[in-house]
Amino acid sequence: MTLFDDYRLVATHARGQRPGERLTTKDHLPPEAQLFFARDREWLGTQALQIGPYCQQVIDWLLSDRILERLRAAQGVIGLAKTYSAQRVELACRRAMAHNSPYYRTVKTILSSNSDRLPMPDHSIVPTYAKARFVRDAASLFTPDTHNPQQDLLH
């Protein structure tokens, strides 16, 4: 597609091949959208490394899957260093990783509640839902129980 302004060529865009496909030239985006896409995985990795290793782990986890959905969250974690210090963000990321909850909301809540200033527990934190809930495994539900004489009466 070619755009003209008073017979003067303004821009040329590639046409989408499928219905509803959108192809955008980054130079034609508004400045805030250009800034959003400029803060990509590489930029976030560099910023996280400057904050610390736990922040790096949170950013790596956020960008490990569905990058476009979590890019804003990763940018938000890095942006928290403006409001709070980089040291506090690192401590909050450490606590979030200890709780196995490396999300933007978790890091922000830790910072806003000043939980990053509390001492870390000496033992590793294991969520209660990570423990087994059932005594028997699923396979035993479908195999006859040889130790239970009541089982024979049911058949």
C-alpha cells in the first residue's frame, strides 16, 4: 500500500496476506508505542542485570513464555526501580522467587507493604499447595486392589 499527500509519496507499507493481518512500520508508530517496543528482551535483560540476579530471574521467567503478554509486566518490574530503589526491587524479587511467585503484582505488593525489609526466613518457603493431597496415585484407582477383600465383594 502506498500513501500520497498531494501527489507526494509519504509512505509505503507491505500489504497483509491474510484477512485481518496488520503490518506496522515501527517508524510510523507514535513515540510512546516506539518506546514500548524499544524496551525489548535485550534491554530488559541488561536493566535486570544491573539491578541484581534475583531481578534477572524474575525477568527471565516473565519472558520465558508469551513474551508479548508479559512484556509490559517485565517493563513494570524494571520501572519499580524508579519509585523504589534498585536494592529494594532486588530484595522484593528475591522474596517473590522464594515464594515461587515471580509476577509483577507480587513484586509490587512486596514493595508497597515494605515486606522486602523483613528478614528472609532461614528455611526455604514451600507453598502448602505443593504438597501431595492424595494418599494414592491415580493409577491405583483403576487397578484392582489385591489387599482389600471388600473389593472382591463388589464385583
